[in-house]
Amino acid sequence: MSEQTADLLFDLNLTEEQRIMRESLARFSDVEVASISRQADEAGQAPKGFYDKTAELGLSLLSIPEAYGGAGMPRSVLSNMLNAEDLGKGDMSLALGSLTPLSFVNMLLDYGTEDQQEKYLSVIADETFKVATVALMEPRATFDATSSKTASIETTAVLSGSEYVLNGEKSMVALAEDALHILVVARCEGNIGAFIVDKGAKGLTIEKETFMGLRPLSLHRVVLSSVAVNVNARLGQESQPFDVQRLVDLGSIGLSAVVVGCCQAVVDYVIPYVNERVAFGEPISNRQSVAFMVADMATELEAMRLMVYRAASRAEQGLDFHKEAYLARVLVAERAMEIGTNGVQLLGGHGFTREHPVELWYRNLRAMGILQGVAIV
């Protein structure tokens, strides 16, 4: 086998640790997540105490070094991706909320100094759910974090003595209101940097935003008006500068995995429905138009899953994965919306009611096309 051929392969076999974790996450997703999905959507927030239950799973603790209170396990993009998929099958909003601290942790592991890791990771490594989040997106329809290197990011960080002064607005920042720390991505000295802003910082304003989907996720607009942070709050060094493209690509993998899980829930729901729903004396699944639609949904789902797995596997191996992550995101954004639409269509009038969960899944799946900087695996 040539080196070039080997570079194109990826292993779909799970390790023993991954298999055990998937079994635990699948049970948790069915019992603790899916069961409260509708309740959380109606309330527009996660039920009290829910995120503390997710903290018991150790999703954010596994890769934090033991010296800082974590489990000290090697970071695994593939394992994190699988966890995201399993949680997404229960509920997209609650899954993204559960993974929000992990996004912050992973950026600290990638770019933080030992002092930064000790200072911030020690706080997150707790038995209760501690929130830290990433603020990347900005409230413009044309926003693209990686467009023309710096042109699309308007939030700025200007060095003033021993501090950076941040100005700008960020949108769709998950759990920002409860976050102890917010990692703000900003334009600085002609490059893109990341700066840790602590809760309650002077000039920091957090406003709740509401959307048609992801209602329990608590997305916020973060306004920075001359917010000063110490120079030690900047991530990345000359030897390893902050890479916003890597952040976006890892977020694409994580978000795509969550969406794949949600699409699996749609397919699993419509199959028994079309087999049991009787019209004109026979199950509607006997009609070719219905059967073909379900088959197409299942086919597209498997294609999405393999694309995401391939991107995650390359990232796990330390190979370049930008193209794979981008293609996975594009495919998932397009096909997930099709699966959501067809799920509603297959239920007919029931698909438009809140009696069935497909309308909730449909609303949540639309977020795939616009979100960036969440579920960074």
C-alpha cells in the first residue's frame, strides 16, 4: 500500500473506551435529554439542574490535565465528535449547551500557556457545570470568520500599555449570560486573536437573543465597549499563533455531528410512523413515493455521517482536515434541511403540529446553515 493510499484511509472501528462511552451517552441521551426536549423548547431554557447532570459525564473534564483537576486523558477529536452525535440525537439545543464549556477547554488546550491553563481550566474542572464559552460570530448577514483573513471580523483588540482594549459585537454566543469566561475572537494588529474576557468586566454587556430554533440554548449578543483585558489574557504565542480557521473547522465537525444525531432521530421517528399510519386501507409506507422518500433520507444520513467521521479522523491523526471539514459542513447543512423538511412532509398534517417532535427538529436543523464557533471538538 502506497503512502498516498494510506493517507486516504480512516478507521471506523471504535476503541473499547469509545464503545463504553457511546453506550453511556446513548442511554443518557434517551433518558435524560430526549425526555425533556419538548419541555425545554416550550420554556426556552434548559431545566434547572440539567447541565449539572451532563457535568457528571465528564465531557469537559476528560482532556483537562490531572494537575488542573481533570482526568488527564489524551484529547480525542473523534471521541468528542461521537459524543456530540449521541447528544444531538436527544436534542440539538441541549447538546450544544452541554458541549459549550468543552469548546473553551479545547481552545485553551490548543493555544493556552501553562499559566493560562492552570488559571482557567482549574475552575472548569468541577463536579458542577461551569460555563465558559466562545464568541466568534458577529451580527451581519455577510459575516464569515475566515473571509479575507481579517476583513470580516470587525471586533477589534488594540494594545494599550499592558492591556488590550476590545470593542465590537458578537452574536449567537451560547450560554454567555452564565459564562465565567468568554473567549472573544477579534482583529488585532492585522491578524486574528482570541482574548479571554471575565464575567462582569467593565464595558461588557450581554443581551438575550431569540430565534425560531435552538430556543433552550440561551444564545446571547455580547457587546464590548472599551473592555480592557490584561495582555496575559490573549491566547496564542509566536511559536503557535491562534488559528481561526482551525477553530471554525473543529466547530464544523462538532456541529455537523450534533446535526447528524438529530437527523438520526428524525429517521428513527418517521419509519415506524409511516409503517403504522393507515390511509385508504393500507400503511402509507406501501406507497412508493413514501418509501422512496424514507430511503433517500436514510441514504443521505449515512453519507453525512461518513463525511463527518472522515473529517474527525483526519483531525485525530494530525493530518490536514480543512477540506474534509468544509465539505462535511456543506453537505450536512444542505441534506439536514432536506431530512427535516421530509420528516414534516411524511407526517402530513401531524408534521405541522406540536404533538409530534418533527417540527421541533425542523426548526433546530435550520441552524446548521448559520452557526459558527460552537461545539468545537
